[in-house]
Amino acid sequence: MATPLARSCLRSNLARRSSGARPGTWRSFSTASAARYDESHEAEKWEKITIAGIITCVLLSIYNLRKGHHEYPEPPPCPYLHIKNKEFPWGPEPLFEHIKKKKQLSKH
């Protein structure tokens, strides 16, 4: 960012000198320098805010991960959740066990 700014200043200085204008007669507007100051000030401000946010997130993550996990008690048995009113099309076993048994039978 500093390199394009430096090039721009050099070009404007060379252009002024080659046109024959005296250095004291060129009028510099304060708004251009104030705008550059505001832009650089805003960029620095948001850079600091971003770094502070990253550090805060990292510290909160470390705190949460070091705290440990809560051990939940074993849920009570719920026999009503395992009610099967009709057989599966592949038999009484769960699907993947049926496939395993089928592969074992085909190997023999």
C-alpha cells in the first residue's frame, strides 16, 4: 500500500517540476491528506478489532475445551420404543446383520 502511494507522490512532484510551476505556488488541499489519515486510521482500528476478536475466540475455545465434558446418566429403559408389530422383509435380524450372515454363508 505504501509503494503505490509513494509512486503517486513522485509522479505528481515530477509533473509539477516539469510544468515550470514554482514549489510555493502549488496549493495542497487538506482534504486529501485528511482522507488518507482517516483511511489509515480506520484500517488500523479494524485490524486491532479483528486481532482482539480472534484472541477472544481462541481463549474462549481453550477454556471450553479444558473444562471437560459432563457425564450424563444412563437413560432409563424404554420398552415402548422397541415395539415391532410386523417382521422385516429380510427376517427378524437387523438389516446389516442379515447382510453379514449372507456374506458369511456365501463364503462357505
